[in-house]
Amino acid sequence: MNILDVIKDDKLFAFWLKDQVTWQTWIIVLKALFALDMNPTELDTFRKFTHRKNPPSRQVKEGWLVCGRRGGKSFILALLGVFIAAFHEYRQYLQPGERATVLIVAHDQRQARVIFRFISGFLHHIPMLREMVERETASSFDLCNETTIEISTASYRSVRGYAIIAFLADEIAFWPSEDSADPDIEILRAIRPAMAQFPNPLLLCASSPYARKGALYEAYTRHFGKEDDNVLVWQADTRSMNPTVPQSFIDAEMEKDPLSAAAEYLAQFRSDVETFISVEALQACVVPLTERAPRQGVRYHGFVDPSGGASDSMTLGISHLEGDKAVLDCLREVTPPFSPQNVAAEFASTLKRYGIYKIVGDRYAGEWPREQFRNFNVSYEASADAKSNIYRDLLPLLNSQQIELLNHKRLLLQLQSLERRTTRAGRDAIDHPPGSHDDLANCAAGSLLMCLASKKREVHVGIIAGTGAGGRIVWRDKEPRPRSWQRRILTPEQARQKSEAFENGPKAFRILN
């Protein structure tokens, strides 16, 4: 049975596609993927959304569906997964104990559950398919033909080791970058060798478009509109794929944010999003250390990105100034769930090891971080700069190698994943991609900029000019206005406090006897 047979069969999938008119464009997509005949009207639709004159003459090797949101992508992936697993035979290509796998990878657990519910509905409610199920788990179905349908979230580590007959990727443009700066590309690299042993394996990626980068955009630029190509790229807006979505809803979304809605519902890649930090600039600032121990006579600065403990990590960055460079010394991250009070106590202990009793933190956290750190004798001050401004000021320092970063993988991934977007008001905003995090990047950048900001505040140079009666010390410092030297008498304690106010402590002074 081919894909058209099963979706028209009343005993199989016809119940879920009973309104054939609303699914007509998807039926043409399925015909194109499996090289089935099209009538002239269908051929016109194919040409409109592929920019190709002729449909494939054999099943495609790869399909890339660039479709608007709510177009029905997840449902079609689930249907294809069940069709390939239940109506094809692969046992002759398997080793003893090996199972052919249809692997469906989604952005996160929530999206994976959506697809899994579709699959579960097919396998539980269609008697013919229900009889094929040997075992069911929270994320997979084992069928009696030595085939498994499995759902996974996007991680290049978790997809290795399978014998894959079909790889179906949902919302690939939005896969999180927690274990790789390019998770889509890394996962595809891991998947393709696992498909090599089977005839006519299918790699199908469906997603709303996002930035002009990553595997989806690369496939689009290389294969869209290319004749006689065994890689098919289909680009269509939401209503073309699912006419039940009201045009009035899309019009309202376009009015709110045209750039975002054009990507979400018109399937257009965003021109206002670009990579913020280059890999080369980042790697040039990394030293082969994961942490530096505190040193005597060095003034350190701490920056905290707080969290309530439910969804985001709570992070701490500590840095110091060394010559003209800001140097990152320490990073701490506590992932949720956690008690904010316990984490504040842990961070306060770390801060005191570095001689820090006053820190700066993200200004959007409200009053609770101030109260929590006050309980542990650490003063908390909200940052005067928004996170986007912190990243903006960090970029020239990275490009000029005025900072040193620790070799911390999650930090480097978060920095590399940062994106610059143009807002509706025409201003640039720098932030993490949708579905990702930047907690470590925020606290590291904040602490590094604190070092350089304190240097700018203390641009004058002071020297201990001599001693007077009773052990008093004469202090001279050069004030910007007027350009003259002022002379003051300091006690030894005042001199010590004055020296500690400088970035490098006593090293910034000369004793003149």
C-alpha cells in the first residue's frame, strides 16, 4: 500500500483526513515525497511551492518543508512515521536483535508529546495497527515487524546508535542550543550514517522558518527550485497548508509584528535576525582554564543573574582587571528546581572567598535578590544596563581581545548562540534564540564589564608621596580639573583604604622616601 492508499482507507487514516479539501495541499506534498502521479491542478500547486517544473521521478532522499505555523506539520510527521513503520518491511536488512527505527525528533518535551499523542491515537484507535503493537513506553512503540517508532528531543548525543529507516524532524529551525551551538547540523551529521544500510530511507525536516542560518536555511539555499534534485524543498504559508486558519487572525498578527508574523505564518526567513558573535572572535578570547582561584591584593567584581528556581538557572560570574584586560575567574550555575535562599547562601560563600561583599545583578529580578543576599551580608544592586546593552558593549571587547574567557562549554555555546534582532522601533536587541538560555552569558558579560567600568571611573593616578610625623602618609593624586596635583595627609588606615580602591591594589603605588 502506498501513502495515498492508507490515507483514503476507511479502516486506516481516512477518519482523520475526512475533510480532503483542507488537506489537499498536504496530499500533494505526500505525492511529491513518494513520487506519485499528480493531475494538472496538483502539478500547478507543486510548481507554486517548490519552484520546480517537474516533480520527482523517484522517492526523494530528503524533504525540507518550510511551512507556516499551525499548518499541520506535526500531524503529518506522526502520520508518516506510522505509515513507514507499519507498511514497510526491513527485517532482511537487520542484524539479530537489531530494530529498524522511525525516529521523530522535536524541539522539546512538550512538542514531542504533541507528536506522540498523534502516534498513540493512530496505533490505539485503528484495529489493524493496534494488533501490531508489542510494547509501548512513554516515548516509543515497538511493532511486531521489528520496527520501532520513537520520539526524542533535539540532542546530537541521544540520536546515535540507531538503525534508522526514517528521520522526521519537527521545528528544526528552533532546536535549542544547550549542548551544541549548531544542534540541527550536529544531529543530521549523526543521523545520516545510521540510515545508510537501508534502501530508500527518508529524512524529512519540517519547520516554520526563522533566521537565515542553520540547516533549514542551508537546505533552502542549496536545493529550493533545483530541477532533478533528490532533495525536495517545499515553501508554503499557513493558509495554503491549512485553510481552516482564519485570514483575520493572520492579518491581526501581521499588524502586531510584521517581521515575526511573516516568518511564523507566511513562511519567510527573517532578515532582521543575525548571529551576534563570531566563532573566531570568541575562541580567540578563551584560555585553557575552567576556573581561577582568588588571589590576595586583587579586587574582584561579581554579577548575578537571579532566578526564582522554577524554570531558569541562577548564575554567578566573577572577574577582575589585569592590566588592560578584564579576566573571567569563576562561573557558577544552579539549574532548576532549587531553593533561591539556598543558592543565595552558596553564592554568598563563593563571593566572600573572592573578597566581594557588593554585587550587581539583573535588574528584572525585583526585590527578592536584594533581600536574600542581605541575609548573608552581601549587598545587591540592580544593574543600570539592560541585558541587551551589556551584550552590545561586550562585542567590541571580544573582537579586540580585551577580555579573557574561561573554557566553559555552556558559556561559550550561549555566547555563540546570541542573536541580534531589529525591533519594530528600528533599535537593535541582542538576546538568546527562542527556546534557549543565556544565564551564564549574562552574568559573565556583566562581571567583565564591571571591571572595565571601574577602570574608567578611576583614570587618575595616585602615589604615596612620603611620610610625616606620627607615621602619617602624604597622598598626591591628579584631578582632571584643574590639571594639578593635590596634596593631602592620610593616616596609614586611610592610605590602605585608598590603595584598595584601585584595581590592582598596592601595585598601583610608588613609595617615595
